[in-house]
Amino acid sequence: VVTSAGAEVQRPLATVVIGGLLTSTPMTMFLLPVLYPWFAPRLVDGSVQKSMD
């Protein structure tokens, strides 16, 4: 824990950065693969129909 000048400003920023890293990593690893099959067929179907017309 740093107690030098400016530490009181950097601590909240560091908390947000670390929190973002800790939440974005599991979301990318677990949530995105779960949601991808739900969205992917809609994107593929829409692009296939448009290209065939």
C-alpha cells in the first residue's frame, strides 16, 4: 500500500481498472461463447438471404 503524494487519487482509478479486468475476463471466456450461438444464426441467415436476392 502506497502512502506517498498522489496515492489518494490513484487508488480509486486502480480499483476501477482491476475490477474491469476481473469482470471482463470471465465475461469474455464464459458469457460470450454462451451468447454467440443465440446471435450467430440470426446474423448468418440475414446475410445469406440478402446475398441471394
